[in-house]
Amino acid sequence: MTIEDLVADLLTRQWVTDLFTELSERQRESAAISARVRGRSVGNHNFWPFHAPQFPLVTTGAEGSRIEDADGNSYLDCHLGFGAQALFGHNPPPVVEFVRARLGTGTGNGYLHPIEAELAELLGEFVPHCDKFAFLNSGTDATNAAIRLARAHTGRRLVAKFEGALHGVHDLAAHNTAFWYHGHPVQPFPEIGAEGVEPLPALTGVATATPAELLVLPNDTSAALELLERHRDDLACVIGDAVSSSFPFAEHTVPMIKAVSERCAQLGVPFILDEVLTGFRFGPAGAAGHFGIRADLYTYGKVVSGLGIPLSAVGGRAELLDHMQTTGLPLTDIGRKTCVQTTHAGNHLALAASYASLSLLREAGDAYYERTRAKVAKIQEHLAAFREETRIPLRLLGFGDFIGSFGFIAEDSYDDYRRFASAVNPIGLFLLTLMLRRRGVYTLSLPMFFTGDAHSDADIDELCRAVTDSALELDKHGFPFILP
């Protein structure tokens, strides 16, 4: 039976119909408001292609690990703004108070505020491998800016990225990104040839990159290194992440990325380490500090922000970042500088929220990471015992402190990106998400789990019960956990 046949069959089952009906009834007001917004506004994450939540919620309140919807339902939030608010949960009082004190006192955008110096100095304590920083609005902004800075520095155009890596939604990043954007493995993967992986944009409106613009590297260390050697004179940069949500096995990805980073240094090719997800999540210095990964530029997003106010950063070697900074003589800059600044980049409230949130992290110290790791270990022990008892292949795959997803998968670890993608059960992810919603756990459109100090030990117990009870319910209905 194909996945398409399985979906068609499942949608006719009474228990699935009952699940849909129950969620529709308990979220009537959310559904009504969503319909109103959908009629006039297209950009909300509730309507995001490939990642839109089923039966979207309209949230009316949030505190710590909890959100409330327009129907008055309360949920344990495991989504936490794509993990951006996972450090301390929604609206931590010290951060709220710090920002509130600056409301009505600053200019917002387009000016220089003293908080920028304070935040840059604080970030320098966390990531001393960065000489300077540029503050932007999103992870997409950050990776796009890093690529432009590398091109400005080298005068070259070719960018290399790894198959399956998520670096945002700008045109180069939209190529050969996470497998679910492409419909893999239901849709065939592109060929891997002598020139790497065939470039494949995931989004309509994105023209296929030319061989002069993009080199897509396979997740194979020796093949990647050989391609870099061959294209050394054309490469503006290589961008990679230590581990990603589409290939969440640091034991396999980190050695590959370290080898590529070291070869880039030997070849004189700038290397960009994307820490949008991993920054501050493998300890305070991120993946770079934890694993000893050198780079020329580093990109940060997600938890660098506070209160969900948009903020990202590019950090790294001064000689690359200085390509976007004035000499002090504007006429001298013409034709010799690049620019990634935008109207709202470095908004003083965003900088203030980040400073307050990261100050809390500095004060918490190593104890923060110890608490987070203990929570994740507790879940992993619970799931291991559950698998042993039931033979249901329920796992939590993830990395850092902590970014992950629950799912039904046969093995604990995969050393091949495409084999992992083929092992994922997308129907199981869809149904597990809805069954968790039924039990008061919110995970957006996939059973994602971001955590830090947001979740209490009681929250972790509640989550363990909800996810194992959901798996047992699926098993009762004869759900095929491992697809053929």
C-alpha cells in the first residue's frame, strides 16, 4: 500500500472522523477567527505551506509553558514559537518588566540606542569567537546576509550548502532544503552526480540556481570534501549547520561539518556556521563552542530574541562584517561596500528583550543546561521503557538543549540522510499531533518538542502521559507505525 492509499483509507475510518469532529467542536471560535484572517491576510504561520497546523488555534493568552485559545482551552505548549521562547517560556516577568520600562522612552527603529552596545558586549561573553555582530530581524535575514558578506569579501558567487539543510526561505536556501518541503521520500530525490546533488528549489517562484550560483553537497564527508577541492577557486562560501531538524544525529553530522570547516580554512574559503537553531542550545557558546567548530561567520536567531520580538544576528570575523560598515566617508563607500541593513533591523525593543532574556541565561549558568538535559533524559528513559513494554517504536529525536520531535521510527540513529527521510512516517506525525492536541498538548503541525526552563517537571510528566497514551490509542486502531 502506498502512502497515498494509506491516507485515503485512514480518512474513511470512523475513529479518525471522530477525532476531527472533536477538535472542530472544541475550537469553534478559533476556526471562525482563522477563517476571517485567512480571507484578508496570507502570511500568518497558521497558513504556512508545508507546515500549517491542522485545526489552527487562535491564541489569546500565554504564560510560561501554557497558552490559551479563543475557545478558553488551555494547552501545554511544546512549540514555544518554533523554540524561540523555549529558554524561559512565554512572557517571563523579568524580561517583560525590562522591556516595559523602555516603552515610550526610545525611538524604535532607525536610531542608535545604548542597549545595542550592551547586547553586543553580552553576546561577546557567550560567543567570544565572534569579533563583531550585525543585528537583523530573522534567521532568513541572517543567513542571506552572511552569504552576501562572504561574496563581498571574496568577489566570488558560488555558494555550497548541504542537501536537506534548512537555512531559511531566501532563494538559495530554498533549494534542496528539508525533505518535507519537497515531499520526499514520496517524491523522488534528485540525482547525486559528479557535481553533487542536482539543485532543486522547493518553492514556486524560485528559479533553479545555476551551477555558478549553487553547489549542493551530499551528506557524505569524502564526496563533499572532493567537491570543495574541485571548486575552490569559485567558492564564495560554504554554509552548514552542526545538526538540523531534518537530519538530527549530531554523532554523524558534526564530524562531517568539522571536516568541511577545516578544509575551508585550508582552501581560504569562508565557512558560515548556521547557529539559528543551535545557538545557545549546546551550552552558552552554542554548537561552535561545544564541538569546537570554527567558522568565519555565525548566524543566530530563535532564542537570541526575547518575547518573540523579531531579532537575529550575524557574528564573526571583523574583516568580513566590516564590508557592511561605513568608513565614515560615505562617498568613499560607493561601490566598495555592501548593505544588509533594513528599516526595522536593530529595533531597540527587540535588542532590549534579547538583552534581558540572555541576561537571565547568563545568571542561570550551567544549572540551566543541567536542568534541561535532566528533563530530556527523563523523557528518553520513559520512552525506552514504553518501547520495551509495547514494541511501539515511539521515539524522541533531537539535539542540543533541546530541539526535537516525537515520531514513530525503527532506529535510534541514522547515518544516511536519505535513508532517514525514507524511514519517517508522515501520517504518524500528522495523527500524533492531533492526538496530543486532544490531550491538551500543542505542537503546531508536527509533534515538535522545544524545551528549556519553560517546562516544569510536572509538565514533563504530563507530556510523557499524553504522548504514550496517544501511541496506545493509535495502536488500538491498528495503525501501521512503520511504513513499508
